Amino acid sequence: MTLKVVQTENHSDAAATTLEPLRPGLHLLAVRALGTVDAAEEAVQETLVRAVAALARGQLADPAKLPAFVAGIARHVIVDMQRARYRLVSLESLPVATHPSYDPDALKALVSAEERARVRAALVSLSESDRDLLGLCYVDGLAPGEIAERTGEPAQRIRKRKSRAMERLREAFHGADATRHAEARLPTREARATGAEGQ
């Protein structure tokens, strides 16, 4: 072991001893910021390691400012840990449907996308008053009585309007489906030309 290595190790030991009285304050700072004792202890340890390295490099010009210097390092460590926490979210904290293991097959995804497109097309075919009423019911989550208070119409009329609007939406939705299937059944030009359509 060289003299330089011995001197470096001795300097590190001396720096660690000097920093040790700051541990309780650092721990309190870290617990307040990170919320758990384990995370706080990890932050304090990382802070002290970085502080020893910084002192070994002679980065502290005024020894009287040691506590403020180390507190600054601690704040950087805490921010780094908070950023890492946001990047790495525990699976236990997520709904089951968002877990990587929950992966609907491609066919189901395509069907869902097609159905959403058909619902949008059916909604567009409705009158503006029907769309507004259904929006109040199913987007804003209002009951017929609440809508009646807003619009000044009797609640019974709102219920009838809602029922009729839903029936028109249902017809538009299934009508689009029937049209799509009818188009799919039309014979192609090639089939008509060869007489294959009747086979």
C-alpha cells in the first residue's frame, strides 16, 4: 500500500468522523422529503458518501460552512431519489388491468376500436338535442331530475327524451352494422362476370 493511498484513506476516515454529527439532521430532512425511514437511511448514506468524496477533492473552501455544504448535497440526493421513484412505479400500486401481464389479444383490441368508431358514427347521426341530453346523462353523470332542474323541463319528459334518444342511438348503431354486413355480402364484379354469385 502506497503512502498516497494511506493518506487518502486516513483523510476519508477523518472526513467521515467529522460528518457523523450531521447524520440526525440529515435523517430528519430525508424522512420529511421521502416519507419512509428506509428511503431516508439510503439518502443519508448516499449523502455522506458524496460528502466524503467532495471533501477529499477539496470542494469545501470554508470549513465553517460544512453543515450547509452537506445539506446541499442531501437535497440533490433526495431530488434524485424522488425522480427515480416517479420513473419506477410499483406494480402493486397499479390497477390489475394495467399490468404488463394483462394484455388483451390483438383481435379484441381491434374489435373494441371498431365498436368505438361505430358508436361515434351513431352519435354523429343523432340530432344535437339528443347528443346534448345523452352527454348530460352519461358524460356529466346527471340524473333526469337534475337535468330537469337545469333545463326547466319536467323530469318525466326528460326520461322520455332520454329513452327515445337511446333508442335512436341503438338503431343507428345496429343500422350501421347491418349496412356493413349487407355490403360485405354484395357479389364482386368478378363473381358477377363469371356467374359465381349464384353458386
